[in-house]
Amino acid sequence: MKPVQLAAAETVEVAGRRIGFRSTGSGPPLVLLHGAWADSRVWRLQLEDLADEFSVIAWDAPGCGRSTDPPAVFRLADYADAVAGLIRALGIDRPHILGLSFGGGLAIEVFRRHPDLPRSLVLASAYAGWAGSLPPDVVDARLRRALLEADQPPGTWVGGYLPGFFAGPVAPTLVAELTGILLDVRAAGIRPMATAFAEADLREAAAEITVPTLLLYGERDDRSPLGIARDLHTRIPHAELVVLPGVGHVSNIEAPAAFNATVRRFLRSVGA
């Protein structure tokens, strides 16, 4: 199998903690926020493709990748402040922010706490927090599962997530690549991230967004289905909703050409 090429991993200190990131390209800045159970490596296909037009920066959330583990009391506001700290530490001026799944909800929280920071938002497979998008029993089940699995070796539970990430066949090399990322997750990263998102209700925050916003969802996303997309679409003023046909939750990996083309077109429409 051909070795996977990745942008080099770097770190910077933010509020006394190490934050990892990967960066490449030149042009208007685009910051990528990954979902739970992941790190900056899930953005490889975006780092490679969009770098011809944008300065692309993919972070490792606290507790993920090369970033320092957060305290157990870390909540979504703390993650948002860490994103803002990374952007300021790197001297980035008003970046576009693209978040997937947990990262999409985090992008909303970044705008809520730091409204002058983002130039635009791309919310892919996003939630208004689990509490803001899912029934309480589903939230409870997801959180209980995440906390239980955090105490077990990832190899015992990673396979249970993969069928829910994709809607159709995906190249075995990409499945293997994502599996390798999932196998590297740490309990100290899973627990606060899952707890923070289970508590988060961002419906009111979404209604206050004033920057151009793209909602990008897979038609066959079972984890963040189109009902969630439509609810956010009604809440965020002037947001654009794009649905990728036949695609599941991790749309940036399952349909990278369509995903990247849609993001590129939207960012061009926003301009510098």
C-alpha cells in the first residue's frame, strides 16, 4: 500500500497547553475542526486539495493527536477558546472555519464566544450540540456508550462505528486510514469531548450567526440526519444548505471531490 502523505505536524502553546496542528498552502486562511474520535489527519484529502488556493490549518483538539490532554472539566466553551487561542497564536486574520460533526458544533460555539474571529463558517454533518439536536434518550445512550468505551482498548469498539460513518462503498485504503486514526484516540480526549457535546445546546447561538454560513450534509447520514440540517438551516440567517447525494456522515472522506468542490465554491463566493 502506498504510504499516506500528510502535512507535517506542528505544535504551538495556547494558554499553557500544547496544541497540535497541520498547515499547508497559501491564500485566505481556512481552519479545519475535526469530529470526535479523530484528529487533524482526517483532513488529509482537504489539506492536499484546497492548499492550491487557501492556507489550510487543521487542528488537533485538546486530548487528540499531538495536543495536550485537557482536564476532565473541559467543556465546549473551553474548546472554543482553545481554537481562538490557536488562531491568534498563529497570527491568522479572520479565517474561514470549517467543522465536521463535533467540529461543526464547535465552530458555532467559536462564533458565539468570538464573533469577530471567523470570516465564514462551513458546518459539515454538524449538530447544534447533541442536546440541541437529538432526543434526550439518544443523547444519554451516546454519552454512556462513549464513556464506557473510553475505558476499553479502541480496538474492541472502533469497528462498531465505521458502518455509521459511510453510506456506501469506500476505498479500503481510506477505511484503513480512518481506522488507524480511530485506534489512536485517548480516553482523556474522549471523556471531556463527549460530555461537553452531550451538554451543549447551540440552537440559540446558531440563530445569532451573522457571517456567511454553509451547511454541508450527506443525504444518507444516519448520525446527523437531514432533520438536523433543516433545523439549523431555519435557525441560521441566510445560511446555504447543500446535500451531497448518497453520502454518509464522514462526507469529507467518502466524497472528497464533491465535498472539496462545494467548500471551494462557497469560500470563493465569500471572498477575502
